[in-house]
Amino acid sequence: MRKKIAIAALVLVVVSVGAVVLCATGLSAGPRTRATIPSEARAILEDAESFELLAIVCERGPEPGEASVPGGPFKGYPITKTVAIPPGGRGEVIRALYRSIELAGDTAKCFEPHHAIRVKRGDQVATLLICFKCRRIEIEGPGALSGYGYLDTSAQPLFEQLLR
């Protein structure tokens, strides 16, 4: 009986790891990602005409005159850096984001985002505010606030590298 339980547990682990690997290697959103990022926002993210990764400051509002800096304050937070992600690099960013969402665990109650992704397709815009510190993500667009969820920190090194 114990042997059957051990085998069943092993099969469950292998299937779970396989699902995470499959999600991490393709742009296919896993179940947690589909629940976190609404389909309309995922469609824009995966087929964006414009794809920007932003470093933002959440601890303060914009300084006087800072709103006139190209890009201006982002969702009320000042932007410290914007990087346009070319079409050839977007898959890596999206896979890292999806993997991070699929691997989400415990979170904190704070929300102090230092990263954001802004994508545009035609007149549609989707915005993802990301806090790796508390491991939470908020998604807007197209339209009003449309989703939130949790993620782990596995995408953070890639984001930091791209923002250097």
C-alpha cells in the first residue's frame, strides 16, 4: 500500500513539474497565469506592437517637474527607466513572467511595485505593476482594473538585467 502511495505521489510531482516546464518553455499560459492575467490583457501582452519594461519608484510621488520627463509618472509612480523590448526578446520576458506566476507561493500584504510592463496594440493598452518584494502583480487593461495575483521572484533577475 505504501509503495502505491509513493508511486502516486511521484507521478503527481512529475506531472506538476512537467506542467510548469511546459508553461515556462512556451508562451502558453498555465492555469495560474490564466486566472491572474485576463485573456484580453494576455492577448495584448503576447501580440503587442509596443512592449516596454519599466523601473518605477513606489515610495514617493513625482517630484515637481518630474511629470515632464519623457514617459512621465506611471500610474502615479515616477519612472526611473524605460526599456523597449524588441519583438525577438519579448518571448523570454513573457515566459519568465508566466513562470514566475505559476511558481507563486506565499505573499506579503504590502504592494510596493518597482517594475512594470506596459504593452500596446492599436488603441488597446495593458499595464502590469509588479512587486517582487511582496510577490504580487496588478493588471489593468484594456479598460479598468482587470486582475491581480501572485508571483515568485524568478523573473526579477531578467528584469533587472534588461533595465541596466
